[in-house]
Amino acid sequence: MLKVKKKDKVIVLRGEDKGKKGEVLEVFPDKGRVLVSKINLVSKHTRPTAARPGGIQKKENPLPLASIMLICPKCDRPAKPRFDRLQTGEKVRICRRCGEVII
């Protein structure tokens, strides 16, 4: 089971954008990568089309899952989540620092 999901807040642990925070846009579990908003920007040269003009566009590039850490929404600190089951049998992520369920 993955530790991060779409719309989670994460912090970058290494690389050029170390220390920056962002929201997860997309997760690629088969590749072990994650796309974070406004992090790891690259320049993409595009040709003009009928829908959009050409030129140099800035876009996010995927980061390795090992380079990010989940931020707990309650305590607002980076935390490595643990996994537990509720009484209903649902598997949930729990913050190791504050003990709160991460939705």
C-alpha cells in the first residue's frame, strides 16, 4: 500500500527543490513516482496548435517516492504514517506523531 495519495500535502526531502511543500497531483505506483504541484519544474518546448500557442511551457516532472514525505494535516509536520485497521475492517493511515487518522 502506498503512503501517499492524490491531494496529500508532501515535503521534498532531497534534490533541487529540497524543503518545498506541495500537493500531490498524480501517483504512478508502477513506476514509483509522484507528481507534485509546482515542484521539479522543467521547460517543455511545444509547437503551436489551433488550441494553444507554441513556445516554452513550464510543467511538473515526476519525483521518486523516496524523495518526498507526507505532511500530517493535523500537526502540520512531516510524519511517516503507520497502517492500521478500523473496527469496520477499513485500512487507514495513522500519523506516528499525533496518532490522528490521515484521510
